Amino acid sequence: MTFLEAAGWTVLMCGTASLFLTITRQVTAMRRSKEVFREEMRLLRERLTAVRASRRKTEESAGPWNGTRKFRVAKKLIEKGGICSFYLSPHDGKLPLPSFTPGQFLTFNLNIGGRNETRCYSLSDSPDPHSYRVSIKRCVPPRDNPDAPPGLVSSFFHDAIEEGDLLDVLAPRGAFTIDPTEGTPLVLSGSGVGVTPVLSMMKSLIDIKSRREIYFFYGIRNGAENMIADDIRKWNSLNLSNVHVHLCFSHPLPEDTKGEDFQHDGRVGIDLFKELLPSNNFDYYTCGPGPMMQSIRDGLAEWGVPNERIHDEAFIAVKKSVDVKAARVSFRKSARSLQVSGAATTLLDLATEEGINIPFGCCTGGCGTCMTAIISGKVEYESTPKIHVESGSCLPCVCLPDGDLVLDA
Ligand SMILES: Cc1cc2nc3c(=O)[nH]c(=O)nc-3n(C[C@H](O)[C@H](O)[C@H](O)COP(=O)(O)OP(=O)(O)OC[C@H]3O[C@@H](n4cnc5c(N)ncnc54)[C@H](O)[C@@H]3O)c2cc1C
């Protein structure tokens, strides 16, 4: 082999080797990128699984079902005091029913005369796997305006809803609740139909034979309004040394016997608590008219009860006017905006006065019907929402603008 031939072979061999090396590198790189790709896909799958699990968890904590579920009125029972109880079974027949925490309420979406109406009603019994119970008082016109129309939805329930009818119901929710398994002493007090959430608490405690010290106060006008006379008879017959039941009649009838049908003249209040409770060392749960709850709250605070041990629930929003700083509130979908300054109650009221339709339910920050997305700006809550407010959204029924605001409404 000549020198030139040898040199040629060397170049050819080197070229082939380098080509081989390049190909090998590319194949390795491809293999590696395939591995990287596979690894990336694996991580993505893992992330997706985690996100889905977290979403499931959020949905579960928001309620046992999303949106509305159809329920059939299994039983309609006329109680005393203008109250009617409705026992609701799931239309799909899927049992057991998801449980609830005593004190929670159901939200009903109804269509009355072509208008959508939303109202909340407390669950009035202990959890039962077969049915939920709500007890609804027919709402009459206010005393100072007897010519006003009667309550729309409560009248509809009393007059138009019959056994077998279907209702659209949102899952139980609400934060005015007790954990029946805890051991702290309890004062449960309810006036009129406001007894419903504390009745559910009491019945749940009795069901599990709780050993907690429990004082139960029920305030009504007289025996003709006592919708829970049978329950009280049953509790008393159990002779439980830890359970103390007190009925207060503000206008007893001649046939109402003190000591038998009721224990106290007048209304449930702080003076009675001070007279009957062995100390102030209780957790207090009150539901009734706004002024009663306010006077109990003030009285308990004055008596030295820490704020975190005082719990109450209003069926009707107690609205207070507060001064808001000047702000422009814009409603994107309605293409409207308004200038706000001075005294205002809630963002929902501001919108309604402006003719902007934001659907609402409880008006106490508890049902989530009015939840609206914030496009820009901030809100300030006048009372703490009782449900989780999604980030980037607000509950207009309990907040006011904090500076310029754009809402998706
Ligand atoms: C968390 C929660 C739990 C609840 N639980 C219960 C429960 O267990 N049981 C229960 O019975 N209720 C409960 N409520 C109250 C219930 O949701 C309704 O607010 C109640 O039934 C009244 O609704 P309505 O449609 O009948 O009355 P609405 O039509 O809303 O009317 C309310 C009042 O305004 C008066 N009114 C109507 N129009 C006028 C007018 N033009 N001028 C002046 N006055 C007028 C009516 O006469 C009535 O007195 C609960 C509320 C909340 C927020």
C-alpha cells in the first residue's frame, strides 16, 4: 500500500468512525430524549393525578354533591305554630343520604310564577340515612306593614308543595354547627321557628347519648306554638341528669300550665342564663330574631364569655349601613357602572338598586348563590362568609367595595 492509499484509508476510516460516533450520539440523544420525554410524561401524569385528587377533595369539602339534586317530598306534616315540616327523599333513590353536621341548612332553588327564587331552610332533625327534614314557618306580613304581601316562598311551600312533588336542592352547608362528639358544656337556645337548627343539634346529642352538660331553651308565645312538644316529652322521659330543658312562654294561654307545659314567663335571655346556669363556662348557640340574638350576645360578652364561645345564626340578614370610601363599581356583563360613596349596606343591595340582577339566597354569606367573580379590585367583608369563597370571587350579600371594582355580573 502506497503512502497515499494508506492516507486515503485512514481518512475514510476516520470519517466513518466520526459518522458512526455522530449517529451513535444522535441515537443516544434520541433515546435519552425519549427517556426524558417519558419521565416528563410520568411527572405530568403524577401532577394531573394530584390536581384531580385535590379538586375532588375541594369538591367533597364543598358539599356531598355539586349543584342541585332532585328530592321528592316523601311526607308533608303540619306542625303547630304555622310551621310545616317536609321530609325529603332523593329522587334517584340512592341511599344512604350523605350525612350533615347538626345546625346546617339546605338551599332550595324554586321557580315561582316564572321567577327563580332561592331560600335556605335549616335541617330540623338529626341525620337520617333515608330523608332530610326541614320545618318551614309561613312568613306573614310585618306588623308595621300588614298590607304587604305574605312571604313568597314559605307560602308556596305551605300552599303549593305536596307529597310526591320534586324539589331542586343544594347540598347541606353552613357553619353554625356543633360537633356532637365533643365534650364541652352547651347552651342551645331557639325562639319561634329559630329552634330548627338547635333542635337538630339537640336531637343528634340525644341520639348518641351524649354525656355533655346541655341546657336547651325554647322561647315561644304559648303551647299552641309548641311544635316540639313530643320531642320534649321524650327527652324528659329519659331522665337524663345532664340534660336541662326550659320552655319560655311570652303569652301563655289559660290552658298552659306553668311547671308542666312551660317553666318560665317571658323570653329567652341573658337574665335566665345567669339565673339557671351553674357558671358561664358553656358554648352558646342561639337562633332567633335579630334583637334577641344581639341582646344575648351583648349580655354574654358582658358576663365574660369569650367571643369564640358565642355562636348565633340569623334567618333574616341584619343589615347595617357603613360608610364606604368613594369607588367606581362596574358590572361587566350588564355593561353598567355606578359611583359609590357614603352610607351603603352591601354590594348586592347596591347592584339591586341599580337594576343589576345578581341571584341571591340567604343574604347572610351562607349559601353561595350570589358568588360573583371579581375581574379587578378588592372587596371588604362586613360579616365573615360562612362558606369558602373561591379565590378571585366574592359574596356580594356580605361585602362592600374596597376601592374601584369590576365584577363579572
Ligand atoms: C341559614 C338560614 C336558615 C333558615 N332556616 C329556616 C327554617 O328552618 N325555617 C323557616 O321557616 N325559615 C328559615 N329561614 C328563613 C327562610 O330562608 C326565608 O327567609 C323565609 O321563609 C321567608 O321567605 P319568604 O319567601 O316566605 O318571604 P319573603 O317573600 O322573602 O318576604 C319576607 C318578609 O317580607 C315581607 N314582604 C314581602 N314583600 C313586602 C313588601 N313589598 N313590603 C314590605 N314587606 C314585604 C313578607 O310579608 C315577609 O314578612 C332560614 C334562613 C336562613 C338564611
